[in-house]
Amino acid sequence: MPGPAAAGVLIYAKDFQALARFYEQVLDMQRLHEDEHIIVLESAALQLLIHALPAEIAARVQVGRPPQCRADVALKFFVTVPAIAEAASVAQALGGQVFDERWQGPGFAVCNAMDCEGNVFQLRETLA
């Protein structure tokens, strides 16, 4: 994705380093930029910004192990991966989860997943 991204997703995180590692590995993204407040990740299809919560807010946020699923939100992003099963294995190793329920759309399989802070997103896999 040369130049500034036309679109992407910004996620606020209690532990922005851990959350960036999660998405970097599960979604096979490259780290473009990093400072003390933000990490910018990118793939051919998506730019993801992981932003540290301000300290006063982060102090009030509790992330359990395993994290509590935060599914009741207005937005959920999706990302296509080569294989949901592979992404599930990596997500599990990094403190996340890929849920068992799967369904199909035209030309793809999809399932919900949760990152290491409890944020829910969707994984898609293109069907042959």
C-alpha cells in the first residue's frame, strides 16, 4: 500500500505492544511505524493502527486472562486470511481465540475471532 492509506482501522489498547504483536502475527502484517503511543501495521488490503490508551483510562481497564469477550459493539472489522485454521492456531498461542461457529458467504467462509484484549473481529477465507 504505497503512500497514505485510504482506509483502515484504529484500535485503542491497554497493552498496545501485545495487541500489535497479535495482529502482526495472526494477520501476517508488517510494522510500518512505531512510537511511544502508536504502532502502524499494514498488509496489502488493510492498515491497522494500534493506539495506546491514555494512562488514566488504561488504569481503569481490566483485561483478564483469558480476556472477556467484548462482542457488543457497533463496529466489527473483517480480514481475509489464507487459512482460518492457521490463523486460529496463531491467535490461540497469542492469547486470542477463533470461535467454532463458521458460515459461508458467496465464495468465502467466515467466523468470529477475539484478540488478546477481547475485541471481536471476523476472519474470512476464500473458498475454491
